[in-house]
Amino acid sequence: VGVPARIHEIQGAAHLSSLDGEVVSGVPGVVTARASNGFYMQDPTPDADPATSEGIFVFTSSSPAVAVGDAVLVGGRVQEFRGGCTPSCDPGSSGFDNLTLTEIVNPSVTPAGPGAA
């Protein structure tokens, strides 16, 4: 089932999420962009803390079944993803110096009413 959460609670004010590894549920958002392996969403009612982020990536591993502007509720496991070295990295670079991206993995995505422009 998971812990109900908002994006700013998942992101927190630190670089790494305090919910890393935890299962969350009912995370509300509006889809802001699609990728080939997931989508970005933003909280429609942000908090007033400039130290917390209101956006997060939802990793679906394949083309997501959402459109930009869709309102959704997402559940899944919070994970800190560290991207590997790209072909443009220096020889011998492993990507371990890269910063992590907080994301929701193994998601369940439910439509949540009318979206936003």
C-alpha cells in the first residue's frame, strides 16, 4: 500500500530523499513532460518552502500511458538513481561522481480527474 506523500515530502530539503527505499502512495501530480521511459510530474498545490522541489520523475521503464497535462495519483518505491557514464565521459570514468535523481519506480498510475494546461 505505502505511505501517503506529497512530492515535496519525497524530495525533502536535502539532496537525498529521507524516503529512499520506502513505498509511497497517493502522490498527486500533473504530468509536465514525457520521456521514453517515464514522465515528470509536478505537485498542483506546492508548499511554501523554497528548499523543497515540487517535481519528480516517475520511471515506468517503457513509454508511459499519460499525456502532458494529465492529473494523476502515483504510488511506488522512492529511489535515488545515479546515471552511468555517457559516451562523452572521459575514458575510465565510471559515473560514480554523478549526482542522483530522486524518482518513483515500479509505479502504479491512476487518473485523478481533470488535468491542467
